[in-house]
Amino acid sequence: MKNKLYQLITILILVIQTGCLYGVRYDGPYRGKVVDEQTREPIEGVVVLGTWWVYHFSPAGGYSTYNDAREAVTDKNGEFEIPGKGLRIMSSLKPMHFIILMVS
């Protein structure tokens, strides 16, 4: 009986972990460079918004909820850096989503 309980718990952990959780993941930092599509020249002053979402599993299907947001502005070389969330263990926090806004 005890052995069957351990097997059931192990199977449940594997299903949950592979279905909607990251076992171990290091989030960030996120670095990038924004360039003009035609000239390939760097663009200064672009706002880069990073958002994090948490995935929730349910029998009717999964859904995501907002967790956090951080922003950065590109420098004269068009480069930006957004710090991440660090070490995540057994987390359903998804990698950061980017939104790039050109401010004139």
C-alpha cells in the first residue's frame, strides 16, 4: 500500500511539473539592441517594456494572469537591459514578454 502511494505521488509530481511548472530556471537579465529595419542603425530612446505572466492550469484549460512589469530605455547604441526575476524553482512564471514602443 505504501509503495503504491509513493508511485502515485511521483506520477502526480511529474505530470504537474511537466504540464505547467518549470523545475528550475534562471530568469534574466534580458539584454537586446533595437535597430532600424532598413538602415540597421541603432535607435536611441526606445522604451522596451517587459511583462511577466503566471500560467495557471485548470481542467477546463489554462489561463495566464499578470505578475509584474519593468521597463528600460535604449541608450545611444540602441542597447537595453531589463533585470529578470532571478532563480525560479518549481515556478509557473513564464519568461518575459517584450513590448517595444517608439517614442517620438
